Amino acid sequence: MGISAMKLRWGKGKGILILALVFCLGLGMFAFPQSSYSAVKKYSVRYMTIEGAEGAKLPAHVYIPAGPVPEEGFPAVVFIHSWCLNEFEYETKMQEFAADGYITICYTCRGWYYAPGENDVAGPLEMQDLSKVVDWLIANTPVDPDNIGSTGISYGGGQSLLALKFEPRIKTIVPMSGWTDLYESLAPNHTMKLGWSMFLMATGSTMARPTDTMSSWLTAFLTDTNIDQTLDSLAVRSAATFQDDINARDEIPPMFMVQGINDDLFTSRQMVEFYKQYQGEKKLTLANGVHATAEMPGLLYMPNSIWDDTKDWFDYWLKGIDNGIMDDDPVSIYQTWTKKQASFDSWPVTDDSITFYPAEVLANGKVSKRGSLNSSEADEEQSTTLKNTPLSMSATSGIFFLMPTLQSYLDVYVTGSDPKNFGKGSVAFESEKLAKDMTVLGTPRIKFQAIPNNDNYQLNFFIYDVDKLGIAKLVSHLPYSGWLVTPGELQEVELQMNVLSHKFKAGHKIRLVVTTSDIVYVLPETEDFNVELLWGNNTGSSIELPIL
């Protein structure tokens, strides 16, 4: 990538970065107040440093319930803070849990603020730090060592998931807005999320002393170098890497997983895949919201069902209270058309699906840029060639969290470039008007055959809901990049979209748009390239939608 292109992209994102920094700092300030629990002396608090891996003195504090110590000791919850926050993030919940008989502890991860060492993005030393904290808890508090849980938001959620592999003394976890696959989080289908990556690097450099780990990832993705080393580095920081090991444990920890359904950093796609394969007791909530927003009100003294369920979960698994949490259906998903959570007994929630096949209309012997989505595959093979024009379009507004935020909370669907006029770098396929409502709930699957003329190429897939007035609302999108492929060789492009919860109403149309660029993502190459898309005649090119 040229310097000028990087400057262009940074210029578009720096305003958002400033707002995000203010948000992070503001959340930290609001998390500090003392609750009313302390006034009635239901707990005591201790501030200390805990010796982590390699002797690092980690700032921490612990709340210990007042009153007689149970014979077996108090249950405990280890809180792990979010990216760019610290040990005081969960004050409200730590006090609330302590007042109800839990030892609660939170520590500042190495490299953040005044914690010594360097931040290594949930690397091996940070997992060792977590074990050292558990050691300290057992040695210095009246804890029941058999009933210790862990929770955290975002960065803390990812580390709680890694504890399934690296800390066997943690009995149960509640990861919120975490990740299971860091590679798929930062570079879905081999395509780097530039906005989020720059945000994480900037905040990490401002509020922490980072290693060069994250910057090395960015360099690798931008230059197509050290890819294998980068993938190994991301894998050791991803719970999905160790899923078979976790499932092979004699006692698999119960897990309650929480994620915003429109989270565009740690997406729902990877979370549901981990949940589906998890062999222990489990519960999944896909709530309305984007990254780390669904659970945030609970930290600000506001009613919050996620934290209510979290408390019930810990009460059941760490205290043995039969409160009905395990009697409910394990899967809860926000439905955009009802504005409510709906419960299901498993994931996926449906085995039914409908498949649409692209078909192109021939005009004057040439393939037009306007095609159709049909219920059956075309008998003849058809194709069109997309010509890349770098940084020329964005279907998602170009601001990495604007579209999902507005969509989640204001029911506003943001479209950047006009989906009717993407130009030479795109093709669109549109269904007939739907005869009846179609409820889609699950992960759409898209397949295409492609022949690139370059060793690196990118395709972006967008699903629109087109109303009776012809207004298109973007309801799902995901990129796909081919790295170091053989030019001119047929490529099988297959991808699973993020979870889509949407009702296409009768009279509306479904539109699938394929483009070669979107400025939300980093292009593998800024030079021009062509991609020939093929469909029909048993190519398998299609879009499959899971329907209720």
C-alpha cells in the first residue's frame, strides 16, 4: 500500500478515533463511583499488587463479603478489563456481587497504564498472569477454590475464553463481546479491517506499552509478508484453536456467551461456530447492539438483562442455587422485526433454507450489470468481469462502526455508495418481489466461481432489502480476499456471512451485490485487477438463506 493511500484512509478515520478515545475514557470515569452497598458494610475492599508472570507487579483490588465465612469458603469471580480500561471498570458489579456473597477481584493487565511490563494482546504471559491471580486469590482470601468463575467484556471476554485452555481452576465463564478467532476478527476471509485495526493500535499505543505484536500483524497484512508467522501468532491467542483440547477435558467448564448481533469487531459468525462445537453446558445470547454496547448499561447503574442473567448463571454454577437459569432455552437472539429477544433450543435455530441462483440478462449479446436471483440455476454458464478501482466505493458508509450502530439503535440503515450504480467494479442480482414475508435467522452462505487476473484480489458481498419504493437497505456484508493465488486459475469462493436476523416483507426484493472494493477494508493490492465471476451450469454459484 502506498503512503498516500494510507494517509487518505487515516484522514477519514481520525475523527472516529478521537471520539472512541473519549468514549473509552468516559466509560472508565463512570465505572468508578461507589455504590450504596458499601454504606451498609456488606463487604470490605483491599488494594494491592499481585505478582504476575516474570515478577510483574499488577495493580489489583479485591472485595471480600462481610460476615461469617462459609465452611467451604466464598465463591469468587475474576473480572478481566476491556481494551484501554483498567481494574476499576467493573466497580458497580464487583460491589454488587460482593454484597451477595462473592469474592470479586479485578487487576490491570500488564502494560496498561501503571501496570509494569508490555501489553502483548492476550499473549502467553497474560494467560500466566491470570493463573497468578488465581494463585493469589486462593492463598490470600477465604475463597472456595472449587468455585471460581471469570467474566469480562471485549478484551476481558477473549481472555476468559482462553482461560478454558490455560486456567483449569476456573469453573465457569461468562465472556461478553469477546473473540474466539482473532484472525477472523481482524481479517475476515483474509481481508484486514483497517478501521478497527488502526483504532486498536492507536488506543493501545496511547494507553499502554505495547509489544510490536499488533504492528507486526498490520505490516504482514499490508505487505503480504510473514503470513504463516502471523497466523501462528493469532492462533495462540484464539480459543477456537484449542476447541478440541477444551472439549476433551474431563470436566468442561459451563459457558454463557454474550455477543451483540451487529458487532462488527468480534462478529457473531465466529461466536456461534464456537458455541455450536462446544461440548459443555452452554448458553448463548445474541443481543441487540454493536461491540460491547449491549452489556454496558449494567456498568452504569442501569437495568440490564445481560448482567441479570450473568448473576443468575454464577449463582447456579458457583453457589448451587436452582434459580431456573438452566430451564430456559439456551439460545436467545434479538429479532429486528419484533425488537425483542426470542428463545430457541439449539444453534442453528432452523434447518430450513432457501437458495437463490444468480442469472444474468443478456442485452445485445453482452452480459448486463443487472441480473436476477432465481429459484433454479441457469442452464448455461454465464459470467461478467469486474474491474477493480481502489478506494472507489463503500456500501457501508466508509466508517467502520457507524452503520451497525445506527442500524441497531435507530433502525437507520446507512448506505455509502448508491447500490444501483457501483460501476465497473460491481454486479448486482435481484429477486422478484416476494409473495410473502421471509424471515431469515442464521448465517447466510454465498458461493461463487471466480477467475482473477492477479495473484491477489478482493470481493465484497452485500445483501440488501429493497422495499416497494426501490429503496435498498443494507442488512449484511462481508469481504473475501484471495492471497497469492495463481492468476487465471479458477477459484472456488465460499463464505459464511455473519448472523442475520431480518424479515424481508412481502412485496420486497432481495438484492445481492458483489464489488471489488470497499474502503472499510484493506485491499490486498491497490493496483488494478480484474475478476471474472461465473455462475450457472452447475458452477454452484448461489446465496443460501436460513429461514424460519
